[in-house]
Amino acid sequence: MKALSIDQPGALSFTALPWRPAGSGEIGIRIAYIGYCGSDLNSYRGKNPLVKYPRVPGHEISGVIETIGADVPEHFHVGQQVCVLPYFNCGTCNACRMGRPNACKHNETLGVQREGALTEFIAVPHGKVIPVDGLALRDLALIEPLAVGFHAVRRAEVAEGERVVVLGCGVIGLGAVLGAVTRGARVIAVDLAASKLAQAKALGAEDVIDASQIDVGDAVRALTGDDGPQVVIEAVGAEQTFTQSIDIVASCGRVVYVGYAKNPVTYETRFFLMKEIDIRGSRGAQLADFGDVITALKQRPEIGDLVVSRVAPFSEAADAMRAWDADPGAFTKILIDMRGAV
């Protein structure tokens, strides 16, 4: 099978993988589209400590069921459009026992710890396969990244009428914007790029702040008064926005980190106590988040056109990664069309 491999930092090549048919309990999926994730870009840049090279990337999956192994439930059938829950948990650690497999201590994600899906065909356990009807095949590759933002909203326990600031409007931040809006929150989106702020506004953000032009703290205070927002969701992964989240959140508010800073962060810890704030992490997504995103995309089918920046054929997959690396702010979501890979 044809695949794209990250051979080492900064080096990509087209390669061949052995065909592996669906075994017992597994479903074989013909890949249609793969979305590039920030973790894929970090792997290409040599900044993903979880990756060993060479590695086939890709875990934002749209495909069609092609083969079905033994001992698979009858509601699956050949020809179904599907997306994939790409996280593989151990089932025994504390997080798994709590019913939070996305935070598994021993998690392995496709394209990170395991070979990914930027190839023609994959076989995965049926429990990881989610049939989806009523959506464009392209848009199934958006479900996983948007679900990560929806999960951050779930972790924040966003309630109707609350003010929510989302720092960062990449696809995960946009997922957080959409997730908060669907819960009836009043969202303030913050980014450095006017184009991404326009996307956030189109998804339902009530206000936007261009952090390249004005002071974010002053702008948030002007919009929320002395209280500040009840929730801040950090989707940038920078030292400045990590501390900024603590500064701007309301007393007794909640801060959720879905990005992670690459360097150590120094906090003014007195705010933790004086404000009595909740600080929470958010990792990946759960099956319920996938379901919520699918519902949202069916209600608003225009979202795919809004979020997707480029669809490249498989033959241009390496070039698309290099273009993203050269100018990451120019793209919200790059999809690779695998249907011409054969």
C-alpha cells in the first residue's frame, strides 16, 4: 500500500506498507481523506517527543468500510462512511477505570505512537469505528479535531449564558468556539489572524479580539466588565497565553488548557488562591464529543467549507506539509484526498 512517511525531522517520503487484512473483531477501512494535525506538524519538525521515526502520520480519518472481520456487530456493513476514534487505551489504568480512556496513562494514538492512516487502507477494532451518514465524506475528517475542542468545552462545564474566552482559533480553538456556542454561551474569540477571527465569528462567537492590534486583557475587561469571563479555554500552547488565562478569568471561574506550552511556565500563584479558580487539562476527545460534533455538522453543513483551507491530492501530501511548516498561520485545516492514491 502507498503511504507517506516522516522518515526523520524535516524529511518526508512516499513509501509502501504491507497489506494487513481485517482480523477477528476488526474492520478494514478504505481511507478517503486524512486531516493534518498539529501533532503531525510537530512530528515533521522533530518537536513531538512521543514519535519514533520513521512514522506514517494521520489520525483525522474519513473512510469507507471495505472489509469486515469475524465477530463484528451486525450494524456495520460494507460501504458505510465512517470516522475513527484514533486513541488506543490500556483499559486498566486509573483514567480507564474512571471511564476517561482519552486520558489513559498508556495511550497510543494513530500517527503518533502507532502507524497512522495516511495510507490507502487500515484495519482497526470495530469499537473504534463510528458510522456517519448524512455528511459529506470530506467533512468526516473534521470530526476528530473539532471533537477535541468540544471536549475542552465539556471539561469546562460551560453553561448557557456564561461568558467564555477562547484563546487561539486554530481548528481546535474553533471547535471550542462551536462547542461553547452550541451550549448557549457568549463567546469571545482571540487570535492574531483576522481570517481566523472571521471564522470564529461565522461559527457564532459574539465578539472577537485581534491580539496583534490591542491588549487582550484590556479588551476582555471592556467586554465583560469587572467580573471577567466565567471560562477561559487556552488553545494556543504558549507561555504567554497560559499565564494570560489566569489573569483574565473571573473569580471562581474555570481555566481549561487544551494546548500545552513547549517551555516551563512561571505563574503568579496568588491568583490561584485569591480567585479560587479551577484549572483543568483537556486531552483528546471521547465518543460523546464525536457524537456532539456530528450533530453540529449535520445542523450546519457549511462548517466544512468554512474550516477547510486546502484539499491536496495524495501526490501533493509532502508538499502540503512543507507549505504548512513554512507558513502555519495561512492554514486552518489541510486535508489530504487519498482517493487517488491507488
